[in-house]
Amino acid sequence: MLTTPEKVKHPYIVIQQGYCGGSPIIAGTKFPVRSVVNYVLKQGMTPEELLKEFPHLTLAQVYDALSFYYDHKTEIEHELRENTEDTLRPQAPK
């Protein structure tokens, strides 16, 4: 018998319209979930290495951001594509 999965709570992640573009961020910071994903999953940094670079974060926050990513993978992947340097940098006239 299939059951409907419960909605998972992510206590360290917030989304506020009009703040940081409405992107999911780590609560109490302006650090986007997409940045955690980029550093850890795309660049191969360990969560512990990320904390050395950004000591204002906690390990629980980083792991909650990764959990949030897996629960909202499509949306976060879209944000990653939309926030690449090529997308954000104005194109020089040819």
C-alpha cells in the first residue's frame, strides 16, 4: 500500500519573498541553498571544508541545505542554471 509522504520540515532553511530574490537561504544568513549545493555537490568540497571557508555556518545548517536540495532538486537546479556567471554577466557587444 502506497502512502503519501509527509512534508519534510527544514528548520534551517527559509524563503522570504523580497529577500535574497525569494531564494531558499540558510536562516539568519544570506547564504543560498544553491551555494551549498554548488560548493559541496558540484565542486566536491566537503561540508567540513565549507565550514572552514564560511565559519558563520554550522554543520547542521549545511546538511539541512543539502536535504532541502534533494527535496526540491528541480527548483534548485533551475536556480543554479539561472545564477551562473554566463547568465548574470552582461554580454559584451560584438
